[in-house]
Amino acid sequence: MHNQDISTLPPLFYGRLARMLAGVITAGVVLFMGREDLGGWGFWGLVFLGLSFFIAGLFAVPGCEITAIPNLLLPKTSQIHCFCPIFTPIDKLEHSLQQPPDEALEPK
């Protein structure tokens, strides 16, 4: 795990939960505001974003949620995972807490 980029590690429990919760909240915003208030681009953009959040959490997609839907269509060797300023720190913290105590104390 020392040499692996954190954005390629799958999210654990709290990272997955945060992504799925963001998806549910986004869906709630879409349902509450409706297409008339959001406009066409806003409505469909939030639908895509909400689905991406939920799929990223459901399938433990690492990194940014925007890549979750395209990565479902790609083979594992071609998938793209990039840094997400919201979820990558959660994943990094959760993975560091999963390390054995002696490994967590080593400088990196």
C-alpha cells in the first residue's frame, strides 16, 4: 500500500456511505426543485451527478464519482480513477486507520 496512489484504492465503509448519501441528497434536490426550476441542463446534470455518487458508493469506485458510470462500461485495465477533493481524503483517512499500528507510525 505504500507505493499505491490513494485515488486507486477502493473506498471502505465510510467512503462508500458518504458517496451513497451524497447521491440520495442530490436525488432529493432534483425531486424537490423539479425540472422547471433547474432547467434542462441543471436537471440532467444533477441526475447524472446523483447517479454517479450512488454508483460510486455502491460499487466502491475509487477516486472521483464522475468516473463511476464510464468505468462500469470499461474493462478493469482501462478504468480511470482520479483524485476527488471531497472523497479522497475520507478514503485516505479510512485506509490509514485500517493499517496495523506499527505500519501506521512509519514515516512515508
